[in-house]
Amino acid sequence: MSGRYPSFAIVAVDDEPAWLRSLSLVLERAGIDHLVPCQDARELPALLAREDVGLVLLDLNMPHLSGEEVLARVAAEHPGVAVIVVSGMNQVETAVRCVKLGAFDYFVKTAEEDRLVGGVLRAVRMLELERENRDMASRVLSGTVARPEAFAGIVTRDRAMLSIFSYLEAVAPSPQPLLVLGESGVGKELFARAAHALSGRPGPLVAVNAAGLDEAMFADTLFGHARGAFTGADQARRGMIEEAADGTLFLDEIGDLGTGSQVKLLRLLQEGEYFPLGSDRPRRLQARVIVATHQDLAARQAAGTFRRDLYYRLCTHQVRIPPLRERKGDLPLLLDHFLEETARELGKKRPTAPRELVALLGTYAFPGNVRELRAMVADAVSLHREKVLSMDAFVAAIERGGGAASPGAAPAANPFAPVEQLPTIHDAVELLVQEALSRAGGNQTLAARLLGITQSALSKRLKAARG
Ligand SMILES: Nc1ncnc2c1ncn2[C@@H]1O[C@H](COP(=O)(O)OP(=O)(O)OP(=O)(O)O)[C@@H](O)[C@H]1O
């Protein structure tokens, strides 16, 4: 990746070199440095054929060719290229005619620069979204991930997770922030690292946990300070933003930011600039920002505890990592992965998991998600002596986890539908209990969980059946 923004070229067609130079400077200040000047409109067709152009900024009064002619031709021959007319003429009829010919927007040269920059940024954003959509649709349709190695650390075969891989690949090169949502322990940091790896940015990923940072610490951590900025600041300190130059700044637990820090972050994202404490020389934000939170940001902004403008700034690209209880199909893979990993770390032989262990885990809601599963496995493997792993550590951990049992999902189809002669209720219950006990390998705690009843209820039932 060249690192220029946007990833596509913006061609500015104007016969006045001074105007082209000043436009280039104004846009550069707004972070746009992929501008191709074109002083002769007759060269535009060749440029459009040669380069990946997304946007044309077009003057109307030029020698050789009229701007309106050029506009009509670009609209007809390159429907994917947006055209913004930047003209010296402040005439409503001309503007209306241009929009009818297919112009995306119309600006008067002498009017405020900010409006033109805003219009260009809007068009860039729209074009980026169009490209992302196209890219994503083709990836999802082909069901492929072009660079699976970026996701090597994420163990899953879940469809929702795999479609997040496709989405992340599509948005990874974007300079806009990425918001990663999901409960604690679902693997948000792993996704942030994958997005960084896919971004092609040569710099590092620098992670900052925002939880517990008050406003002053937040500013000092991110922006750094100049020597003598405050009592005790006898050395200048580089902020994490600078450490992450040309790479990614990963801000975790963003939902915990106080209002003052929220304002600071918003300003940083809006202006792309910041001041180290005690310094009056602005620095440019040269890192891509990825933020994560386990909190429901949409609800928090609706409740007024998270700034709405910051929320909208952050949520252009967002992913929600599903909790483990919504992807129980991943349990066998993750169990295998963590057994292998922990055994290696402890220098032990990898234990065999009892067959009914996955069924037991499937009855649990995992409020701590993958992190909780990982800890359970680590505990069980460190206690483990025999060849087959004992279920006791898991049963105890699940009980400690608040018995957040979630009985197995109801069968999709009625299992009695194909049966001609129905069993009596008594026989059906008896059969169900026997089946649960057999699936649980005789473990009553697990069998009770599979049946959605307490262990004492199951034990009473078994005693009654025997007596
Ligand atoms: N799909 C997965 N495959 C392998 N390991 C995983 C997976 N998901 C999570 N983990 C592991 O689980 C632990 C928790 O993951 P991570 O720190 O990324 O979660 P998080 O969502 O960022 O949590 P928090 O909100 O508490 O910061 C890490 O050790 C991580 O390596």
C-alpha cells in the first residue's frame, strides 16, 4: 500500500497552475494527498484510462474543451467516477445544469475553502463506502478470505465470525477508525491485531487501555509532553500516537472514557492533529485508530453518557464479535486449541478430553467468553494427572460461574413426528433421562444440565424410578 489517501486518485482539472497548487495545499491539510493535477482537459481521458481515479474536480471555463462537455463525457463513460464542479461562476442555472449532467456537487472557487474541503471529504467517503460494499459483496459471495494468515490466531469455524474476516479485509486499508464491539473476552484484541496486519501499515500496533485513565493521564499517554510541561516533567515524553506512527493505535475499553477525554479523542479524529502537553507545535496523527469496548455504545450515546458526535465518528466501520454462547460450534476447536497450548506451556503431554466434556461446556453460557474457557482449560490441565482429563475442574468452574446454565437448544424438528406409536409420558421421560445419562457418560451433573433440571431433581427421579 502506498499510504496515500484516499487509495484512489483525485484528478483536479484546471488551466490555472496557481489554483491547482493552492488546492493541493488545502486538501493536504485535510489529509488528502492523492491529488493528480491536470492542466489540459484534453489529457483527462488518458488519465482516466491509466489510473484508478475515483473523483474529478473540474473547472468549467477552460481553453480547448468546455467543462460541461467534459462532465457529460465522464458521466457517460465512467459512471463510477464522481465529478465535483469547482467553478468561478456563481450562477444557479449553471449549477443546476451541471447536477443534471451528473455532477456530484458544485462549488464556487471564491467561496469558503472549508465548504469545498467538506464536499471533497463527503465524496471520498461515499466512494470509499461504494468500493467497500463492492469488495465485501464479492468476498462474501465467493466466500473467500484472501489473506487467511492474518487470522491465524483466531480459532473458529463459525459463519458469523468468518464473515467478520471478510468485512475486516475489505475495510482494513481505510484510514477511518474501526470500532470493535463485543463482550469481554470474545477476542476483540485479536481482531484489532488482524485488522492491523491486513492494513499493510509498516508501523507497529500500539495498544492503550483507556480504562482507569483520567483526563490528564489519557492526554499524557496519547499526546506525550514537552520537557518542563509540568512539575516533574524533566524529560520530554513521546505519546503513544507518535509511537504508533504509520501503524495502528489500538484504544481498548473506549466506553470507559470520561467526558473530557471523549472531547480530546473527538478533536484528534476530527482535526487529525494534536498538541503534546506544553508544546505549541501541532503534530499530525499518522496512525490508524482502532477502538474497542465491551459496552453497548449505541445505548450509552442514547442515554447521553457517550458523546453522540464521537460515537458517529467512531462507528463508520464497526464489527460486533459474537459471544461464545452464540457460537457453540467453536467449542470443540477452542477446547483442542487450549489443551494443546496449555500442555505445551506446562511441559505436559496433551491430555485426552472425555467425550462428554464438549456437551458439558455446551450447557454453560460463558459470561467471560473465550478468556473464561481458556482459564478453565489451564486450571484443569495443571491439576491433571491421568491420561484422560477429569471433568471435575470444569464442573466446579461452571458452578462458580453462577450456574449460568443454558439448556441445549430445542430440537429443530419434533423428534416424535416420524414415530407411529407414541410412548407414554412416563416412558418418554424415562427414555430421555437414560439418553441424557448416556450422553453425559453417567455424570449426573451434566445429565441434569442437558435436561434443563437441577441435579437434585434428577437424583430424586432416579431414586424414585429404582424404588
Ligand atoms: N477465537 C479465538 N481463538 C483463540 N484464542 C482466542 C479466541 N478468542 C479469544 N481468544 C483468547 O482469549 C483471550 C481474550 O481475548 P481478548 O483479550 O482478545 O478479548 P477481548 O474481547 O479484547 O477482552 P476485553 O474486552 O476484556 O479486553 C486471549 O487470551 C485470546 O488470545
